[in-house]
Amino acid sequence: MAELINTFSWSISARADFEECPRRRYLAKYAMWGGWKADAPNLARTAYRLGKMENRFTLQGNAVERAIMWALRQTQAEQSAQAEHSAQAEHSAQAGKPVTAAQAYETVAKPYLNQCWNESKKKLWQANPKKHCCLHEHYYPAHHHTPEADMTARMIEQIKRCLANFLEQVLPRLGSVRPEQEVSIAHADGGDPESFLFESVKVYAIPDYAYRAEDLLHIHDWKAGSEKPAHRDQMTIYGLWAHIKHALPPERIQVHLEYLSKGATQSMVLTNHDLEHARGLIRESVATMAEYLVAGDIRRNQPLPQEDWEQSADLDTCRQCRFYELCKSELELA
């Protein structure tokens, strides 16, 4: 098998990490490289393992995404069956039973939450950090002061609220989308995630759901948390993905931010200005990241020494970071 090469890449999340703490980006992109190998240096092994860590908020978002996609597939299958067997009285008598939030939670979200929570509590990630969940709340318990019972109760409440809002407000808009209308999107669990090339830079962009209808490409992103200004930037990057990878003009790209917790949707048809904003955002961010590479060469992608990648000055940010263990000794001396 050919040796893997750590090529320079960019994403909206990488930009956020780098801007909040350059050291975090170094650990997540460079220090961890090769950490999956049995003979890897200790720093690489540790950085690789910590890089797989999640927290209760990402766990919550993943549970919501899995459950709503299940609900969408169930609804699509039911509508397809109704269309195919509309003349059959038996089927018609059983039709019209929509998926409920309780079903989506019990069938998909709850088992997923229980599995991840138990894997983390039992430290199964020690054997295989790529396969088993490790939660920040369990790994750094001293950094979290909410009792576990309250923590899980809030998660469950939030997930159920998101599912109810999705089923009531979003699913009616998507339930009739046919499989042939959907745009295939590669996810991390299936290998290399969705990406496109922009000025020779690999840009990762992984929309939650996309489909074609009435000459438009619709891109949806599920948000289980609160609104953030960076979300609009994220959607313009998705728009640039659609423009470059699917050769669509901006006026044929419509993006939808689905804030499931509050039951709100922000939709917009993109413009040339939006795409130019996305291009400028990538160019500026890549140029700044390149300053931390030897000779500023993103093709070689050789990082400067670790100490040249500054740490965040905000200790609260550090305490919420998955790489805290690797920075702890320096933070204690600061």
C-alpha cells in the first residue's frame, strides 16, 4: 500500500480551530500524523487519539442527524409505497401514519447515545480510538461541573425538541424528495469526506443533505445548537462546492440553515457576491496558515516547530479543548 501523504487542506472548521488556537491546528493536522501506527512516537499516538475525541454537543448533533435522516428515509419509503400500491385497499387502510419524534428518538437517537456514552465510560477507545467514542466530559471530568444526570437530561430534551421541530416544520418540505433527486455526499465514516479543489487547495465541504428540484440545487445543514455568525460563511463555502463541483451558477444554488432547536429556517439563493466572499475567505485563511509552514510552502506542507504555533491566551478555551493534556505542562507554567 502506498504511503499516505499529509497534504495541505482547508475547511471552515479548520479555519475556526486555527483562528481560536494555532497550536490546536498544529496538533490536529501535523503532530497526529502517523499516530495510528503501532510504532508511532508517543506525541503522534496521543495527538491522534485525542483528535478523535468528541463532546456532548457534537454527540447531540450526531444523534439528531442520524434520527432525522432515518425519519426522512422512512417517510420517503412510505410515500413511494403509497404511490406504488395506491389501488390496494389494505395498504391504503394502513397508510397515513407519520413518523413521530418519539419513534425517531427511541429507534435511532437513544441507541446511538447509549452506545457512545457507554463506550466512553468504559474507555473502549483505549483499544481503538477510531472505532470507539471518547467524550471530553469523561476524559476531563474536572473541567465539567454539571452533574451527569443533568447533563444527559438536557441532551435528551434538546434532541427531542429538535426531532419534533424537524418532523413538524422541515420534513413536510423534504418528504416528497425522490432518491434520484438527491446529490451524493461523501462522509468521513465512508473514507475521504466530500471535497473540491480551489486554486489547487483541497477544500473539505460536507453538507448534511442536498437535492435537485425545479432547476435548483438545495443544500440543507442541520443545526442542533444556537445561531452563529460563522454559519453563513459555512453555507457560502457549500455554495462554492456546488458551483465548482456541480458546475452551477449561484442563482441555481439555494442554501437552508435549519435551526432545529428553535424551529427556524434561514434560506437564501446565492449570488456572485456570496461566492466571491467564499473565495476571499479561503484565500485569506490559507495565506495565514501558510505562514506557519516552512518557507510558506503549502505544497511541501512541512510545519514549523510546535513552539511556533501559539497557544490560545484564554484558559477557558484551553480547558474545553480535546488536546488539553498535551498543553497542560506549558499552561501551568504560564
